[in-house]
Amino acid sequence: MKPTFLFILFCLPFAVDAASFVPPSIPGWERDGEVEVFTGDNLYNHINGASELYFSYNFQSLWVTRYKKGEAEITLEVYDHGDPVQAFGIYSIERPGSAAVSAIGAEGYFEEGTLNFVTGQYYVKMFSFREPNAGGGVLLSTAKGFAAQLEKEPGLPAIVKLMPAENLVPNSCQFIPNTFMGLELLGSAFRASYKTADGTLTLFVMEKKSAEEAVQIVKKYHEFVKKDPGELKEGSYLIEDPFNGNVHLYWKGNHIIGFSGDDLPAVRESLLAEMKDKLN
Amino acid sequence: MFNTKKPKIMDKPALNRRRFLQLGVAATACAAATTSGMASAATSSEDKNKTIFRTLGKTGIQVPIVSMGVMRADNPNILKAAYQIGITFFDTAHGYQDGRNEEMVGDFLKDKARDSFVVATKIHVPKDTSKERFLEMVDISLKRLQVDYVDILYLHAIDDPEVLYSENLVEALKTAKEQGKTRHVGFSTHKNMAELINTAVEKGFYEVILTTYNFRLASDENMTTALQKAHDAGIGLVGMKNMAGGWLDEAKTKKVNCKAALKWALTNPCMHTCIPGIVSFEMLMENWTVASDISLSVTEKEDLQLALGETGMFCTGCNSCSGQCKNDLPVSDLMRSYMYNYAYAYPAKAWKTVVDAGVSADPCANCDECTVNCKSGFDIRGKITNIARIRSVPAEFLV
């Protein structure tokens, strides 16, 4: 490279992200056009109003690559959400309850003409048109190789892996950013649903940077419902939330474990005991 | 089959405005706004203590001026609270959250009286989608929403009049209506809005239009005129993206005064309702205060005025710069190139745009004074000088 070019390249802040994306090759298929790149400023042009949800999950960039084979088409969308928790979050909020998930990247699933998976900081969506049984065929084979290219050590967020398995509603584990339970004061949380013959409750876990940050959540939540909890100490609290019903909180260190939904004391205690143990 | 009257509001809401205030959720949002003459002509019922209703054109559907875009809500309790305080119109789309959004709305609506709410969904399809495929998608949406029909079925994100009147899509919408799957048909648009609205007025068929509408369009006379024509023609008009993205700068350090922005959109009496995306109870209450008071305070007006002064880095593509450069530079193309490189992180595209424009690496070098007056206030010479340098970089070094 000549010095002039080096100088210019240093002067112009070209995005390394755009340059570093290499779409996978698909045997028997050819690329159809250039890779399209979208950022927060033009994502709306690609997914319309759905973009706002992606923004709430720390959306950074999207690369769209199209392939064709005769009349058949494949579209590959790679969403970069900046970190694995945010990527899992947007994946989890779009994952159907009925999805048969498997180890594609950290986790993924496919149907006849679609395949979605999450790995590292990326949420990947693949679509096919006019290609029979693409989901378990060309999309799956492509996804497996491509997932390894994106992230060599894929894994779900630690708290997701800690969620108790008994009575867990399939695919109910999600990450909700910023406004958990519709309250800005609560910030972000992981949640999962548990169902028994007596009802359904939601277990949630908030992981804050410090114990001080966690106790502030407990404090603000009490203020919100106009209740004086007295001196706050690590332990259990009941919030009578006018919007979300009774919410049980357990605060320890930088974690808050909580429950909403049906009042199932035995299930709640069991889940709490398991989560406390696992978080220690 | 269909009820065309104002949706019924629950008799005894458990959560009303007073209850919100008691909880201190939105104390600041509920501060009384200064009365403004700007809004006085906007509605016939501006009692500050009463919700303002407007009618969606000839559909006859009456809705509060503040409705709810559900696309970002993950918690059905927010819909519940919205419904209980008086919001009756809920907007979703077939594609939001890959269908999970419609499912959540459906879970919430399933035990509500059908005449107590208005629900709209949007379906985004390629132009050549068959009528049969479109109707399959409508059926999927109805199933997710757990309703026999939606009140408004939109073609989603239209920017081309040809697509708007493509035979297959018009036939699909007609059939959906004939089969009772929707009461009314419409389209949503966020690009080329004025042309599409004018086309719809001229050609007919569409009953409701969901359009981008915010304070950044204040000086867009084409848009203002188009809205007036649509309103006069009896087309229902629903506003979206009223907060213009919510931020004033690229670094997202300066927030839009969202309440003021929503009020601004609704001070136009042609705008029948708006659908701000609501994700929290705090946001719900702040927006809902606007439903009974659209008068802009002095501070709110100032905030919007200041917001208009923020130029950002995005060319709106108005093309008013065309022909202004004394060296005949293709200014609009070069602004797009700048945007490709710095906003979209796509230097290869920026390079190609510059090369295609046929300009040198320093096209402003021999010019003492820039004659181009950009409506958005861009430093045209600075941006061109910056981006034209990319021409010196070999294409193979760029991706």
C-alpha cells in the first residue's frame, strides 16, 4: 500500500466493522448483489417499525447478504448487538414458544423456510424462498459453519443457564432491557416462566454492577408504591405493584431475584432456594 | 357485523389518571402546560380534563388523539393499563417480533369486548406477492390476534405509488375486506409520504393512512398540503415517528422533548391520532396527558425550535441543492456519499458514489465561497472536501 493511501485511510474513519464482515459461501448458490449494511440510522429502511425494538437491544449494525440458485433465494441477516446478552435478548423475544431449539451457535431453531440463531454478539436470521425443506437442509448446514466463523466459543448468558429446569415453560427465558415489567426504575432483567397445575409465575433475576445499585432498585420500587420499607437489608420484600400485581423480591449482593404472577408459595420458595444457591 | 361507534371504555377502570398521579409515576409529565393559541383550532373538544377524540375520516371510527404503538412493549400489563386509562386504538404489525407482538396483543384483547377497542395490523410484502399469500398472512395475523377481524389492515411501509396500486395487492385487500377480515384498508409510509398521500387522494380506495409525521416536517409544504387534501377527502390519518427518532444528535446525548413533539403533531387537526411506541408506564402516562391537552407551552415551543436547529449529518434528499453549485457539482449525490461512509459505515458504496459523480479528489479547491444553501444547514463545502478524498483510495482497499 502506498503511503498516500495509508494517510488517507487513517484520515477517514472508515468503519472496521463494515470491512470485517465476510459472508459465508453456500455451495451451489451464488451471491446476489452487494452486501447491504444498515446502522441505527437506516435500519428502519429494512425492517420498518420493528427497528425500534432492535434499538432497545443495543443494535449496532446489520449486514444483509442475498444468494440465488435459479429461482430459489436465500437471505442472510446478521444483526450485531454489541454483546452476547443483548443478542440473546432480541433472539429470545422473537423466539416462538413452540420452537424446537438446538445447538446452532449458542442456540437456534429452524422451520421449513427460516432459521434463526444467536451466537456471541450476533443474532442471525436466514430466510429461503422457493427452496424445498431449506430449514433443515441448506440453511442448517450454512448456519453451522457460519456460526463457528462468528463465535468460536458460543454460549448462552450465565444467568440463562442457571434458571431452574423443573416446571420451566419451554423457550420462556428472555432478557428484557431497560424497562422490565414496564418500569424504567427496574432497568433490565432476565425472566422465565414456570407452570404447575396450580398456575404460572415468572421468575426474574437482575444482575447489577454493585450491591449499592441493587439496593437502589429495591428502594426506588418501594418509593414507587409509596411504601416505607424501613432500613433496607439483604433479604425478602413484597411489593404491591398496582400494575404488575404482588411482586416478591429477594436482594443479596448485586443480585435481585423476584417473582410475579400467580401466588404459588411452594414453587416460589423452591425456585428461590435453587437460584440463591446457584448465584452464590 | 361491525360497530362503527366510539369504542366503549371500561366502566370502572382500576387505573385511571388520578391513580397514576397518586403513585407519582409521572408527576413532571402532568405539570399543567401553558395554554397556546396554536392548538386552539385543532379540535372541537379541548376541555383540559377530557380526552380529545377525533374521527378517522369516513371510517367513522372515533379514537382518542393518543393511541398506542405496541411494537416495543414486552409486557401485556402496559396494554392493560393503557386500556384502562382510555386508550382504545392499538397498532401492531405482522412482522413485529416475528409475530410475537401480535400474539401478545391477542392475549390481551381476547377477553375484551370487541367493540371496546380498535386494532390495526400491517403486512409487509414484496410487490409481486400473490393475493393468496397475502390472505394467508392476514389469516395468520388474525389467529395471533385472536380476533375475527381487524379494524384497519395496512400495507406496510410503502414508498412507491406503483406498489400501492399494484393489482394483486389491491385485490388482496379488497378480498380481505369482502371476507370480513378487516373493516378498513390502508397503508403505512415513512418515505415519499406526500406523493403517496396525494396519489391515494387522487385514486381512492385507501381509507386510512399511517404516516411519519413530526416537527421536522414543519416547513414541508407538500406534506402539509397532502395531509389537508387527505383529511378533506375523508381519509383517516394516523401519525407515527412523531418523536423524530427521539434524539437530536448522532451521539445520542440530546433528547427530543417527546411530549412537545407529540403535541406538535396533534396540533394539526388533519392528524386524527398518533401511535407513539410505549414501553413503560411512565411513558404511557406522559403521552396520555397529551390526549387531553395539546397546547404547547413556551418551553415546549422553544425545545422544538432548538431541535429544528440541530442539523445532524443526514441528508433528507430534498434535492433543493440541485443547480446551486457554481461548479455544477452533484451536491445531493455527494451528501449521500458522505452518509454512506460516516453514517452507514459503507466506504465502498461511498467510493462508488463519488466516482460515479465524476468529481475530483478535491472539487472545491478552486472555489472561494460556497454558493450552496442547504435546507438542513449542512456545511456543504466541508462535507464535499472531506468525502471527495475517498476517490484517491483504490477500490480494492474498501469493503
